[in-house]
Amino acid sequence: MKSNAIYYVGLISVAIIWGINFGVSRWAMEVFPAEVFVLLRFGLALPILFAFLKWSEGTTKVDKKDLLKLAVIGFVGVTILEMLVMYSIKYTTLANASLLNVAPWPIFAALFAPLFTREKMTLRLAVGGFIALIGVSLIILGGKDGFDLGSEYMLGNLLALSISLIGALFNLACMPLMQKYSPLRVTTWYILFGSIFLIPCTATGWSAIQWNEVSLITWGAVLYNVILCTVAAFIIWNLSMKQVGATKANFYRYFVPASAAIAGALFFNEKLWITQIVGGIVITLGLVWIASEKKQVPPVVKTAKVSG
């Protein structure tokens, strides 16, 4: 654990950044249509990512044979995933979307990891993950809106569940490429392709923007998304995931709803329930248990090609 401690701190930091963004994004979404806001987030991050990649590694190039893989990963992990998040929230409750989006993601990652890496599900990982799952359920279900299985929410529930599955496969698909390139290079290129595929989705959105209503707070929310939620978070997450393994790393997503609940209490005067506080403690215990596992041989990617 000692040698990997910095990476676990990185995973927790990213989860907190993403959790707080549930509140921060509300300010921007009052002015920008959702699809435009997503394109701004990733599109404005691109010059920073490419500049930093050029400065730190001297080149931004990738092999032509890997471009299709990066394009597919960007389309699935940025374009499709972000659109699914928007529509899942539209067609179901926030509690439903949060639970079905977050809770199954690490489980899917653990189930499908053998297809991409040699990571194994250990007893400690299973126990710690189960404990953390209880904690995240307490946070989401312990709020004012409980889980609702009403038929009117079925479409949104299915979309939210698909986010967990697609997101897990997206994370795992990055692992083989990160054995060849740095996490920064992989991140930069798949965000490029994901942003390109997002452009057609914004065709009608720009005309709906009331530019006179774009305040400093709104631009601050955009800046938070560009610098912290995209540039810093994606690089730190992928670097940390490469070091500790995708299976372990994805359980740290359970800190997202915990930090989102705290952000709601701090910024929007939302009530923080005792059940949610207990859930946060339970999540922490479960993830500390996972992180305390003795270091294993770093995950080695199988030599089989990833289908593009």
C-alpha cells in the first residue's frame, strides 16, 4: 500500500472533484444546454492537454494503427457516455440515476477485467467492495428521494444502468493502450475524438444560449469543469488506474456520491442526513480495507489485440 498511497490519494481526489461538480455544474446548466456545456468542457480542455503533452513528452503523436482504437474509445467514453448521463437524469429520478450509475460500475469492471488485463478479484477486494457498496447505497437512498422502481422511470433506469456497464468497459479498454503510451497521451487523444463526435449533438443548442445571462459564476463553473474535472481529473485518474489496476481504482468512484452530498449541503443548503454520514464512513472503511492489500505484481495486459 505504501508505494501506491499517492495513487489512492489521487483516486480519492478525483472522486471528490467529480462529486463537487454535481453542484458546480448546476450554475452552468442554467445558461448552457447540456450538450453544449459538455462540448465546452472537453473542447476547451483539448488545447491545454495537447500543449502539456507536447511540453512533457516532446511529441503528441500516436501510431496510425491506434487511431481507430482511440476514436472508438473517445466515441464511447466521452460522446456516448456523457449523452447517456444527461438523458438518464432526464428520464428518471436523481436518486435512481446516482445509484444505478455509480454502484454497479466497479462490479462490471471487476467482472470484465480478465478480458483486458490479468487482474484478479481477491477476497479482500470483494469484501471491501461490498462494504463500500453498502455505504454508497446508504448515501443515495438515505437522502430525501428514495429509489423508485416505477414504470415511468424504467427507460431512465435502464440508461443509468447502461452507464455503469459502458463506463467500466471504457476504463478497461484504455488499459492496453496505456501499456504502450502514457495515460496523458491516451487521455488527450480519446478526448479529441470524443469532442469531435460531440459537435453534431450541439447543432441546435447554441442558438438557445442567452449570452447576456452568462455571468462570472457561470464561466467559473465552466473553468472548474475544464481545468479540474477534465484536464486534471482524467490524467490523475488514468495514471492512478494504470498503477493500481482498473478493478481497484473503480471502487473509488464510490466517493463521488459522498462528496456530491457534501457539496449539496455546502453550496445549495441541501440537508445532509445522518444515514448519509454513516454511509460515507462505511465507504471509507471499505476502501481503506481494499487499499491495505499487499502490493501485487502490476497488472499486465494480454497480448491479444483489442477489437476496434
